[in-house]
Amino acid sequence: VKAVVLDQLGTVRVQERPEPRLEGADEAIVRVTYAGICGSDLHIVSGRDRGCRLGTIMGHELTGVVEELGSEVDGLRVGDRVVAPFTVSCGSCFYCRRGLTGRCVHSRGFGFVAEDGVGLEGAQAERLRVPLAATTLVKLPDRRADGQPFEDREALFLGDILSTAHGCATGASISPGDVVAVVGCGPVGLLCVLAAQSFAPAAVVAVDAVAYRRERARSFGAVAAASPDEAAHLVADLSAGRGADAVLEAVGVAEALDLAIRLARPGATVSIAGYHTAEVYPLPIQAAYAKNLAFKIGRCHARRGIDLLLPLVLAGHLRHTEIITHVLPLSEGARAYQIFAERREEAIKVLLTPA
Ligand SMILES: [Zn+2]
Ligand SMILES: [Zn+2]
């Protein structure tokens, strides 16, 4: 199969790789229709997320069509259109039964194979192997609630960034009339703006240094700030000086979390969707104590998120596909990574399609 692989630290390359084959009776082979390029892919390529074996096929966001099924896979058929969460899950362990599917005891992530061989090849390929297929893959309906065809690209974000953003907003305990701050207006941050709006806040203040991303946040109904100081002023103005009632952090670096803590009012929740790769973070613990802050952090439970959010997507209430700025053929994978990483051509979300 043609695939985007981690060539060496800093670069990806499109290569021909061995055809994936079923290795167990619980598995499926899926022909990929769309694969997203995600900020966490960039962490792997840059080496900030350490330990990925060179030659690993990248990518963990996908829709596709089932091409082959192991003998023990119930509930799916060859030819089904499916979406996958970014990790596989068993559906029956302690964590899966509690909806914490991202922490399944059999969890493995697509697009990250460690030096010891643990992990799964990724989705930025013509086909991929999916273990635990019956409990990982979700079949997509052919039509939306309005009778229109349900396109794969409308479902793609369910498996990661849409579930991540909604999990982040839910974790922030937003009440109607709240002032919400969103730190970062990349793909996840912009979907956090949309997710926050679904809780009927009085205002959403979104912060990003990149002008065209602020513009998109405004189009989603946010008040946009270009700098930490501007964000602090806007939040103070909107909240009678108290600070934000809820803060969603969607970057994953220390400066973003610093700002999130700064913007929060006493008693607020800081909900962290950003993927933090640093080993430690110097928590300003006195400020956090003095503000009685609550923190929510961690990988989203995307398999559960698909179940929760698929009805909303089918109803057509979300505007999540508006962040898609580029759809490029898989063969241009290396260029697609550059466009996304260097924010060329006003890129927000960049997709690859093998077709
Ligand atoms: Zn992702
Ligand atoms: Zn499980």
C-alpha cells in the first residue's frame, strides 16, 4: 500500500509498504477514504512525542470501507462505511464499561509503533489493519436526518478532534450565561469554540496569535484575542473583572496552560484538550490554590464520543466541516504535512484521500 511514513525525525515521506493482513479473528482490513493530519502527528514527526519507530505509517483519524473481516467480528459486513476512534478498545473491560474507552486495558493507538513494536500502523495509507474491530469501528448511516447523503468527511472528526473538543467542553462544566475562554484556535480549539457554544454561554473568548485562525473563531461566534494580555482584558470586561467561568486549553504547551490558569476566575474549571508532551509542567500551584481551580486533563474517550455525537452530526447541527481547508491526495502527503505544520495557504485542517 501507498502510505505516509515517518522517514526520519522531522520528515515524512510517501512510500510503498507491505499490504496489511488480518492477524487475528477479531480484526478488519479497512480501505481508507479520508485520513486527517493532526497536531499530534506533528508532535511525533518533530520528536516531541518520543519513541516512535522510524518507518511507522502515520495517522490516527480515518473513515473508510470494510474490505476484509476476521471470523469473530460481529455486527460489521464487508462494504460497510465506518469511522474509527484514534485508539482501539474492547468494549468490555473495567474502563470500557464506564465509558472511559480511551483507557481500555487493550488500548493501542493508530499511527504510533514504539521501538519495541507495540502500537498500530496508521491511517494515512490506502488500507490499514484494525484490531478489536467489532468494538472499535462504528458503521456510518448512508443518509443524514434531512435525507441527504452522509459524506465520510462529515464523520471523520468524530474519531478524534470533534470528540476531543466536546469532551473538553463537557469537562469544563459550562453553565448557560458563562464567560468561556478557549486558548488556541487550531482545529481542536476551533471545534472547542463550537462545542462551548452548545452550552449557551454569554460569550466565548478565543485566543490565537494567527490572524486567519482568529477570523475563523469569530465566524463561529467567538470574540477573538491576539495575545494573552488582550484575552485577559476581554475576559475581564465581559465578566465584571472576575475572569472566565470555564477555560478550554487546546494547544498543549506550558504557555497555553499558564494563560488558561491566568484567565480562570476563582472556582473555574480548566479543561485541557491540548496534547502535552513535556514530562513535567511547573504548575503555579499557589495561584491555582488561591483560585480554587479544578483541572480536567487527558486523552478523550473517542469511541464513546462517537456514540454521543453521531446523532448531532447526522442532525446537521454542527459546523465542524468548515475547518477543512485542504483535501490532498495521499501521494502529496509530505507537502500536506508542510502546509499544515507551517500554516501555509491559511491552512486549518488538512485531509488526505487515497482516492
Ligand atoms: Zn488527532
Ligand atoms: Zn476495554
